[in-house]
Amino acid sequence: MTSETEMPELSGRDLHLVKKAPAIAVAAIARMPEGPFRSDSDMTDMKTLLDKMIESDVELEHYARAARIAVTGKPD
């Protein structure tokens, strides 16, 4: 069992999926109406996680666009 601070080394497709999943979740939560069922704290935490994992604004925009497409089903 690993401690809470140890993270597995991810690369390639695994790393891509770990970055894309919270980006999709953030896009989905952002589209929800404000209220008791919208988890703003989760959205904030996932944005912070993405900021730590994503190395540039260009890469961030790539994942944000992919997330919007995944959530809306429509290209930009």
C-alpha cells in the first residue's frame, strides 16, 4: 500500500487520460446551474490539480477544448 503522498509515474496514454478526465469534469460542473447540487469545491480542486499537471497554456487550451467537445458533443 502506498502512502497518500506517493503518486504513480504516468506517461503516454495514461497521463493523457488522467489530464483529460478532470478537464471533462470541470466542463460538466461549470455547465450546471448554481445551487446545492453543483459541486464548486470539486471544480476548484480539479482546476488546481490541472494547473499542477499541465505544463503550458497551449496544453491547457487543448484539454479545455477536448472537454467542451466531450461534454457538448459539438466541435468549437
